[in-house]
Amino acid sequence: MRNSLVQRVGRLSIAVLMGTLLLCAPGCLIIGNRDTYTYDLPASSQSGVFWPDTYLWKNEKRVTLPFFRVENERLPHDLRMLTFDQTFMRTDKGFEKFIVDTMVLEFANGETVAVISTETPLSERTFAIPEPGQFCSEEATRVFKGVITQRTSFTLRISGRAIRDDGEAVPFQATEVYRYDGRRRTFHTIFDEWANC
């Protein structure tokens, strides 16, 4: 019985040692310095059956040290546009493409940036709506690199036309608001990342 107890203590010691080694692995503790935004789409801000949704893709520099990793988000950030309706409503059903006439950023200080305008060649502002099996393809997301240049709130106004399979054009417009909530420090572990994969 004494041998059995010794074996159990030995196994427990090995488990604790392995756990300690994992916790001390490079980059196990992740410290983030993040730009935080609150996304808002006012109910009265959209019209039309289908319109493209957007989201932020933040630029990040990573530094890995023996016991932790620092992830520092820094400007400029990218804006990404989905070329399909990601919700269960599937408002893009029956449409084959859409044309963006204007996409304008309005920062809190009054500065405006025309991401897309009517002067942009038609081929560069016409986007095919992917089939359901192609939602993870590169064509399903369009990237506008480095257009977010300020750590402030901003409003994105989009207008254009969604083209049905039969050629009918349905106009749309939407106003998306990104409220800047400041810089925030976050702490999590590499195991949290694995759990989210």
C-alpha cells in the first residue's frame, strides 16, 4: 500500500512539473494593448434588401518573451467588407452581385476619407456575392488596407445597388457607427486561444 501511495505522489509530481513547464512555455501568458470599439448599426440607418457589412481588422505587433507575449495594436487598421449576408436572414439570397457607389469614412474630428467613390473604376467597386460553399474564400471578404488612421470614433456610410439574378437593381444605403472606447490592457493565456480555434 505504501508503494501505491508513493506511485500516486510520483505521478502527481510529474503532472505538476509538466503543468509548470507548460505555463512557462514561450508566450503562454498574453498581454494585449488593444484599441477597443463598440459597433452600432442604428435600425433607421439602413435601406434596401441587401447591403454589405463591415468589420475592423486591427494591425498588431507581437513580441514573444520567455514567459509571456505582448500583442500591441497600432495604427493604421484595416477595414474589411463581407460580400455576403453572414446572418441567418440571408438577405443576399436571389442577388448575384452588388455595386458600391460610395463608401465614406467620417472621423470624429470632421475629417472624411472616400474609400470608394463614383470615380473609382466600376470593376473595382463591383463585388460578386459568393455561393454558400464559398463563404470562407478570399472573394467573400474585401480588404481596404490602412484606412483607419485615427484613434477616434468614426461613421461609415455606404450606398450602392444590389443586382438580382434577373438583372434588377435594388438600391441600398447603410450607416455604421464605430465608437472608440479607448485603449485597454487585456490578459489571457495561450490556452484561451486554443479553446477559441
